Amino acid sequence: MHQISLKILMKAKLSPLVQKKLVQLNKKDRKLVIKIGKTIRQFEANSKHPSLRTHKLTGNLDNRWSISVSKGFRMVYILLDKNIAYFVDFDTHDEVYKK
């Protein structure tokens, strides 16, 4: 008998702040906005994909998680439930983690 493996996909939701920042960024750096879109699709397909470098944050960002868009650019999210990620911010590594 074959065992069936069901892969549960992650659903990404964007906070109003993230949506606003994406609109602003699109005017300055369209390529980065496209890369962010690809990264979010990758995250939804496999939230643990090695290229995302998904990790839980600590300190004042406790209970939040981060994924990498590029070497120096991060997106931060909270889990609304085990299959829904709510992206609350994105920025350069230094900017997003100093909040």
C-alpha cells in the first residue's frame, strides 16, 4: 500500500503597512518588488525552503519569523495559525531588526 503525503501549503497575507511599502518601493525599485513577489510565492509553496533562510526571531521581535528576500533584505511575519503567515514588515536587514 502506498502512503500518501499531503503537503500543507502556507498562505501569505500582507499587512496594510507591507502593502503601502510595496506600492512606494515599486516606484523606486520594480525589480526588488518582483523579487519579493517571487519570494512570497516560494514561501507559500514551501515555507522551509533553504533559500528563504526561515528563522524565528527573539528579543523585541519575539513571536515573529523572518525570511530572506536577498542577502541583505528581510521580510518579517507572524503566524496567525499553522498555515497562515501575516507579513508585518520588510526592509534591509539592519532596518527591519532594529524595530
